[in-house]
Amino acid sequence: MTRKEKVGLCLREHTLKALENERLDKAGVNADTIARELKLDRANVSKELNKMWQEGAAIKIQGRPVLFLDFKTLSDAYPQSFFPNTISKNMNIAEYIKADGKKRNVDLEANISTGFIGAEGSFLVPLMRAKAAITYPPYGIPVLLVSRSQAAIKNFIEYLFNITRSEGSKPSDSRMITVDCFGCELAPDTFTRKLFGC
């Protein structure tokens, strides 16, 4: 297990504890605590946490000390709520939870995606960003995916759609509509009608 994976796992555990104790107003763990638990250098842990924050895998809570939470664990527990990457020191994470947002039970194993190759590796950041876009309140925002492989894009979209539907971010009877951008060059009118649902 790499240093980054160890730090990520420890961050997930602390986020899960905060969810279990329902103390989100005091939630968050700092680099020093993780460094002591993992017996690692504090500077290296801080570097890994900041890297995870830049990739969108962690939420940073500003203040002294700077605290972090695992983004995926929180969004899995509260799929109807939107969480920013950075929270200012005079705010707390509980303020971002919708009033009617029901907490789902999340455990450490369920928090790790296994239904898509690379979901916990090279595809983790793109998946999280795409998921954040399509679940953005109230109706989500459009997502443009570009790849040389049409099969890879199709698998990515299906996995993303199934995840958001199973987590309750999208209604269970919702449909997935895809538009092939290659059609733009061949038949621009048909492409436009498909794109805008005409």
C-alpha cells in the first residue's frame, strides 16, 4: 500500500467516525493526527492530503489547524447534498447538508468502488468530478466526455449513471440519454435535435 493510499484510508476512517457519532460540526482530521497514527512524517502527510484535495478527493476546512474530510464518504452518506472542496473557517460541513437530506449508512468496504476498473485508481478523480457535475443541484450540469475509445466512454457513462441512481441522486425510473458527438459532423441538424431533446 502506498503512502497516499494509507493516508486516504485513514482519512476515510476519521470521516466515517464523524458520521457514526453525528458530530459533523466538529468533523475533520489534521495532518498531525494522521502522521502520528500512521507513524509518518507530518510534512509528507500534509503533502498527500493537499494532493488529494487538489484532485477533489478531500475537503479542506480552513482554520488552525487545517482539517480534512473524505469527499466520497460524505457524498455517499448524503447523496442529495452538495459539498464544496474548501470550507471557510467560519462555516462547518453540517451547514451544507440539505434540511431533508437523509443519511445513508456507509461502511469502509462499501465506500470503495469495485464495479469499474480504475474506479479507485486512475479513474477516481474523473468519476468524482463527473458525479459532482451530474448531481449538482437542482438538476445537474452537462458533462462532456472525450476519449479515443467509444467502448470506454460507454462503460464510464453506464457505471456513473448506475452509481448515481443507486445512491438516490437520480430517481430510480430516470433514463440515460447519450448523444454521439461524431454525428455533429455527419448530420448537424439531427445532432442538434438529439442534443436539445427535440
